[in-house]
Amino acid sequence: MPHTEPLTPDPAPITSPSTVAVLGPGGVGGLLAALLSRAGHRVICIAGDETVRALRHHGIRVSSGHFGDFTAAVEADTALREPADLCLVTVKHTTLDAALDRVPPPLLNDGVVLPLLNGIEHTDTLRARYGARRVVPAVIRVESTRTAPGVVVHGSPFVDIDLAGPQGRLGPIATLLTAAGANTRVIPDENAVLWAKLAFLAPFALLTTRYRLPIGNIRSERRKELTAMVEETTAVSRACGGPADTAQILARYDAFPPGSKSSMQRDAEAGRPLELDAIGGALLRAAERHGIPIPLTTRLVKELAAE
């Protein structure tokens, strides 16, 4: 939704090399931290005690068919204690509020906050804490898993990031991330960026998690439900100003390796809290605001919440 606040100068463009803070060096954050470190940037990972110890002693070890296997040295601490040019917020939505206590707003007065979380509602939380002009709405598309503190397995043949905002301001950030290995583009429309991700992610996450099946089984054994849910999510996306190409989303599912699992499914298998509210709940709330019935999504969210 639109956000307004008193006009203040935009943060200065980021130049290379830069100091990058990574709040939550897990599957996504750990991969990006390692790539940025390998590209020559100073990287400070912000995490809990166990992860901090592992990163200080061993760095981040990446196993990737796309980038190769490598180890990157990073700094690590339990809180950000000095200014950073860029702060990647890559924690799970379920831990966001507590994690933000590790990053004091004054240390990002001249920096940019780049959230790469699932869902759409976290941007309001971050803007309230750091200011609207500091926060750049963004999404990432990648399959990357933390198997132990400081150990990341990257499974997808891509890392794609979309930033929402003006090219003139965000171009240097896109260049920095692309040079490190994350293909990054700038798109002016925030709704287009956030809803393109959610409209794709919600059916993938909810169906794979509910039925405990990878995407290959979902698209063959439960094709009717997959199609119906994509139709529901694209209807909500369209009402919210986002993209609404059902055929395109289904084609992307069909191109996925059949064994691909959603991060929510992996969390369920590991007994971790699910980002059910950030993904399914956000979709339900948006549908309700626009008076759009989404019965299949509603049922799946209720069933997952009851498990």
C-alpha cells in the first residue's frame, strides 16, 4: 500500500567496495554474504551466538553447482555496531521482530535496507523502524539451504533479485549485486515486484507443504488444485496492481526440477515454524480487502494451521 512521510534526502548511492551487513546469514543470506565477500566487499553477518562463532572460525562454506564450491571469510557479530552502506534483511518472517533489535536504526542513517523476505507486509514493519526512504522493497528467487551454521547448499541454477524503485537511485545497488553473482534488475512498481513473487510462491509453498510432495508430484498428481490456486492468487494480484498471468506461472512450475521443494516445506520437515501467516495469511487479507473469494487457499491455510 502507498506510504508517505516527510521528505528527506535519499541515501547516497552505494559504490564499490562497500560495507554490507547481512541480518540472518541462513540459506539466502549466507549465500549472498559469501558471494559479496568473494567479490571484494566487507561483509558483517549479524546472527545468534552459535552462528557467529561458526562464521568467525570457518567463514561461510558454499556448495553450488552454479558458483562452484568455495569458502568466504566474513565478519560476524550478534549486533550491528557500526554504520553499513547496505543491510540485507534475510531472516525468516517468523523471527523478524526479534532480529531487528540487532540492527539499530541510527547505524543505517546513510545506508539502504534491502529486505529479501517472503510475503508483502514486512515492508511496513521495516519502514516504520528505519524510514520509508531507507527501505527498498525487493524479492529474491533462489533455492538455497543452510544445512549447518555457516554451511550453505545452493541448488538452483540462478539467483535473481528484483528491486522496486527508481533506476537512478537503485542502479548502483543492482550493479553491485549483479557483479557478485545475483542477477539483479530494477522495476519501478513496488506492487509489481512484490506480487509477482507472492503469486508464484503461495501455490508452491502451500501445496507442497500441505501434501508433503515436491513440485513434480504436485504438478502431475494435483494439477487441478495447482491451476485453481494459481488462478486465485493471480486474481488477488491483479486487484492489488500486480501481474496476473496464470499461464506464465504454471509454465515456471513446469520448468522446475521435479524434486524441488518450497522453503516452507523444508521448514515443516525440519520442525521449524512456518511462514504461513506471511504467505498464506497475507494473501487471505488482501483477498478480503478486495472482496475476492479464494476458497482453495482458505482451506489450505486452515489445514496447515491446524497441523
